[in-house]
Amino acid sequence: MKKLCLVFCALVLATALYAEDSYYAGEGGKNHTIMFAESTLENGIYDKSDLWVADKIKAGFISVLQNYGGFNCIDLNEAKNVLKVQKQLESGMYNDAQSIEIGKLLKAKEFVNIKTTRLPSGSYSISVSVFNVETGAILGMFSSPKTYESAEAYSLQAHYDCAPAIIKKLGVKLTRSGQNALKEEAAIAAEQAAKNVEVAKQNAALEAERGEQYREEQERRAKLEAEERERREAKEKEEAAAAQKALADKKARDAAAYAKAKQQNPFAGETYCCQFENGSRFDCYTVKFTSQNECVVTVKSTDSSGAEKSVFKAGSYSYGDGILSVSVRMPNDQVKHVQKINWKGAVTFKNGYKTCYYMIPVNSKDDAKKIRAEFQLK
């Protein structure tokens, strides 16, 4: 009898230990299907950089309810592609009534909606609503008693904080082992969230330091570039000033050389023209000084009847001490009164060398009358 009692006690103890090895009492949520219909984010960051938390927190709930409650969890977003109501699912917005119908098709007992809210402070809060598929009645609303300062901290902890109450509401009793394991996972998640905060602070500090280093480097480069630009501009100004000075010096030298050449011989390379009335005729003399001592004289003569005759011939000239001598033998078949040019006399200049005055005879006779002719530089 004593041995029988010992065997019975051993069986009871073994049964208790085996039960404690499971996370939930009995069969838990076996043959119990839950549909996760919606997971939304309200007032998220403007650039949608935290949009991912909606899917992340739903995945966390599904994992916890499956592991610790034994439930069969269906994500509507994943299931809709194989449902007969696919067209209905893809047609637009859904309400709770549609979720009820879809839940019936999936043979789910409850459907769950999760709402994540980003608060004005930048922290996150959670609200979970559980509905009965058959009746549409809300079974309960669950939320964490605390908020989470970042999207990362929220996605790590919120489902652990709400899951025990939801599991209990759905009729599954957690064993002591399940409670401890869930608490341990929650503690690990909280520790990880705290580490993430510290890492984020360290990263922010490093980023700030890098930013400061980058700013200092940019300022240093900007300063070097400014100094280099100033040196380059100063050099360019110096070179431009030197070029201008060289050009001015060249102009001055050219002007001096020109003035000297003009003083020595203002006629070389120039052409002068003179027109005047000569009795009943109108004569025009053009003298082109082709070199230092050679010239070409062209004479155009128009008589009172308007008949024009023209002749030109090469000759020679000389200039010194203000005296100009021009000697040219002209043909006598065209302009009869000018058969030869043998001029010699003082020359005066006006307007630089643009105008000169010179006494010339009106014809080729030795005692011909002379006139004061005004020659213009062409």
C-alpha cells in the first residue's frame, strides 16, 4: 500500500511538472482562429519613415499569441490573395462589418484591429480592439499603460505589454512557465529598447561630433579656397595690371616712334589730297608717298564743259627742315597744263598731321602763279 501511494504521488508530480513545461494550460488556443484585420498608424512622421511600425507590431502580436496561447493567427493582408473575396478586398475601404464576413469565411472566432498613435510629444501609444466574428460585438479594448519614446522601442515592447490580457480574455490560461517566459521576453525587449536608446544617444553624439568635424572641415576648406581665390585674383589683377602697363608702354613707344618718324618725315606711307579752281578748270592733286623718297602723283582736271581728264605718274620727293620737294615728270597727252611737277617750299601742319599747307604752281611753267594749297590726309 505504501508503494502504491508513492507511485501515485510520483504520477501527480510528473503531471504537474509536465503541465508547467507548457506555456498554457490544456490545449490552449488549439482550433481557435484569430484574424488580424487592420493595423494602422495615426499622426505618423510626415516623411512616413515610421510607417513600418504598423506591420511590425501586428507581426509581434501574431508571434506572441501563437507561441504563448497556441492560437491559429491569420494576417488578413497575407490571406486575402487566396480568398474567394479577393475582389472585395481589393475594391476599397473596409469596415468592421466586412471584417466580420471575411472572418466567417476564414472560420475565425475573433478579429483584431490594432491602432498605433504617434503623440505630439513624439512618443507612441497602442490601442487593440478585439471583436467577436459571429456577433460583431466588441470583446474588449486593450492598451499599454505606458507610452514608448520611439518607434523602435514601441515595436519591441507594446505587444508584450498587451498580450497577457488579450490571451486571458480569449479564454486561455497561461501556466507559470508561460507567464515567466513572457515576462522574461518582455524584460529582454525592454532591455533591448533601453540599449537602443543608449545606442541612439551615442550615435547622435557621434553624428553631432562628425557634423562638427565636417563643419570645421568645410570651414577650413572654405577658408583655404577663399585664400586661394584671393591669391588667384590678386595674381590675375597683377598680371592684368602688368599687361595694361605693357600695352600702355608699347602705345607710348609706338606714339613716340610715330612722333619721331613724323618729325623726321611726316609724309612716308601717307596720302594727301588737294582740290582747287585753276582758272576755268577744277584740278585735284593726290600725292601718295609710297616710301621715304618715292611718291605717286595723280592729277584729275575738269574743264568748264565738264570734261574730265586724269593722269598719274611716279616720282620722288624729299623732306627736311620743314622743306618739301616733289619732282614728277607727267605725260603731256592728257593734262596739258601739267607736264611736269617740280615743287619746293615750306610746309606747315595743322591738326597734328591731318592738314598741311603748301605753295604750289598752277601749271608747269617756271614763272607760273603759285597758290597756297590745303592738302588733307586721306
